[in-house]
Amino acid sequence: MFSIIDIETTGQRAEAGKITEIAIFVHNGVEIVKSFQTLINPEVSIPYFITKLTGIDDSMVTNAPKFYEVARQIVELTESTTFVAHNVSFDYRFIQQEFLRLGYEYERKTMCTVKLSRKYLPGHSSYSLGNLCQDLNIHIDGRHRAGGDALATVKLFEIILQKHATPKLNGKTIQPKLF
């Protein structure tokens, strides 16, 4: 099971930034089986350059839940799954930092679709999500928004799984570990 995740934040550094939006698509290797998306009130002002990039402003998150109000859902949805993201270290560090602020450790196995793309989809001039999606004709509905980017990452992940799948053995597709 995989939790394909994207977040939007108030900045680039997890130690100083906060999450403003999260999307999680739980995937069983074939299809999405659960999903969760929400804006998050970061309890700090969202910088102008972030609003310009994401479209998320302070007024949009005023009545959104705070991280601690959705933390349990995040734990439950991602439990016993591999945490998958495009440039996974960014998203994973931010989520870990938010849990640390609450006094908890958050640990999951991780998988990076940037690394997987380089391995299974060689030859692209750029492995940014936007460029890969353009090259692979994956439509992103809501670029730089958690839901749109996470869903595009799901589609990219499914392409990688198709490239990775090996022939059938006794009528069943063999799906060895990606790493």
C-alpha cells in the first residue's frame, strides 16, 4: 500500500515553515482506495511569494483546521503504507516537523517519484513534476496545489508501476520491489 502525498507550505525549510495544504491518495498498486485533502491553518502569515505561487492566502486558511486537528487522520491514512511523493524528502520532512512540534515522531518508509522516474523513465531533460507531466501528457488540474500535484503524482506513479511490472507467472503479474 502506498500513500501518495503532496503538501503546500509557507516556505522551503521544514524547521521554519508550516503546512498550508495536504492531499493524500492511498493507492493499492492498482488504484486509489482512499483520499484526503484539506487546507491547513498554519497559524502564521503566508508569504506573498507563496500566495503568488499556490494561490493560497491567509483568508483561505483562516477557518481551515490546524495541523493538530488533522494529525490523527494523517497517521491513520498512512499507517502501514509507503509514503510516496515527488521529491519525497521535502514533503516528508515538513510532515515530520509538524508532528515533532506536537511532541510525536512520524516515521514511514519513503519512496521518491523523482528517483523512480530517473530509473524507469530515462531520457527526460528535467524530472520536475511539471516537466515530466508535460512530457508524459499527464494533465495537472491545479498546479502548485496539493490535490492537483498529488493526483498528477499518482498518475506518474502508475506509469512507473507499468514500466516496472514484470511478465506474468502462473497467470499473476509479478510486482517485485521498486527498490
